[in-house]
Amino acid sequence: MKNIVKRLRVERGWSQARLGEELNISRQSVIAIEAERYDPSLPLAFRIARVFALPIEAVFFPEEDDAQS
């Protein structure tokens, strides 16, 4: 799953630690999500979208190969 979490965080001038605090998750989890090494649970994905005041599909989207399956 692709995401734009890092771009959204940087646009707001937030550190990874700050985003982790906003979401009640560790900085390491933020790093993994931004690097697309970890797909968040659906409730966490909704929380991430809510923090950025965006719909979930504006933050997370399938990779090209996934979309064609």
C-alpha cells in the first residue's frame, strides 16, 4: 500500500515524534509507515487520515500492481 504520510507530515512541519504523539503510536511505527514497510490497521489508517483532515483514500492508495488485480 502506497501512502503520502511523510509528505503530509513535512508540509505541516511536524517531526515523526510529533505525528506519533498525535496518533498515540511510536516514532518507529511512523518511520515504518512512511517507508511503506508497514501497512497500518484500518482503524489506524482512519486516525492518520483524520489527523490530516483528509479522506482515507487521499492518504493511502494501492500500488499499481494491486489496482490491476
